[in-house]
Amino acid sequence: MRKLPVYLLLDTSGSMNGEPIESVRNGMQTLLSALRQDPHAIESAWLSVITFSDSAKQLTPLTELGQFQMPAISASGTTSMGAALSLLAERVGHEVTKTTADQKGDWKPIVFMMTDGDPTDDLAAGIAAIKAARLGTVIACAAGPNANVRELQRITESVVRLDTADSNTIRAFFKWVSASIATTSQKIDLTKKDANGLADLPPPPPEVNVVL
């Protein structure tokens, strides 16, 4: 069975403390509940969680949906976004099976990254690393007014924005993420083609604004 790898890169810096990080925890639970009721997602989706604050950490390695355990997430420190991208590329290299002449590998990974601020490290090395990795759709979410959209546009052309980083908007974002994973898992089953970009995902809800 070819995996559909899904990587969630979550900003857990100090500015996410309080309602934003609690909303991320609740959003993750909503996402898991929704996906576990979807037969296509159950069959193909594997999840990994990478957080970034003073450093980047993979809290959960790529795990099939049925076995996935919600990691403990807390907020403190700075915003090592470049380190998170480098770690993502490294983990994709280890966890995602490549297509060879003898076998079909996994589907291209879908990546959802959420941040409420500015990177506090150098993005250039991380961007170079993910460009060299075999990624499919990369969505970056700017949560709240202090998130730097311009920096996220260096990473991917698929950037969305939440006007606020409160419980309602973050919940709406995670519901859209779960719908996007479910839709992608269904599409790859039917079309046998990788997803590429926002055009292959369901339209975002009103709380999630596409940055043009």
C-alpha cells in the first residue's frame, strides 16, 4: 500500500502560548476524529508532527492514522522555522519510500505549516532543503496579524492567512486541513496522481483567506 504522508509543522514559540496553542491542540483532535471516520484516509494517510520553537523537533514520526497518538504540545521560546524545514526534508528522506524502476513509492507528501510570527533563524538553508526533497503540496498558514506572509511566500506559493489566532479561526483551519487530507486520499485512489497545490484541495472556509 502506497502511503499518503502528511507532515504538520506547528509553531510552538512563546507567542503561541495561551489560547492559540490550546486551539491547536483542539484542532488536532478535531482533525484526527474527522479523518478516522473517512475510509480513504484510514487506508492511506500517515501523519507526522514537527514543532518549532528554540529548535525543531519531530514529536511524532510518520505514523499510520489508526496508530497515531496525539503528542503533548506546549509553547515557549523563539521561532526556528528554517530548522523546521531542514528537519522536514531530512525526515521525508528517511520516512517516505521513493519510486524506483522496480516499485512505485509513496505519494508525494502534503505539508501544512502554521506560524503566528517571524522566523528567528535563517530560512535559506531550510528552503533549499525542501526544494531538493520530493514534496507535493506545501501549504503555509499565517495565523494572526503578526505572521510574516512575505517570508512564507519564500517557502511556497500556497499561503493562507487567518486574521486572528483564536479558537474559532484555528479550528476552521484544522477542519479544512482534515477535509484536504480526506479529499487528497480519495483523489489519489481514483486518479492515481499526486496532489499539487491549492487547486487540488477543497475551497477554504471564510476564516481561511488565500494570499494571492
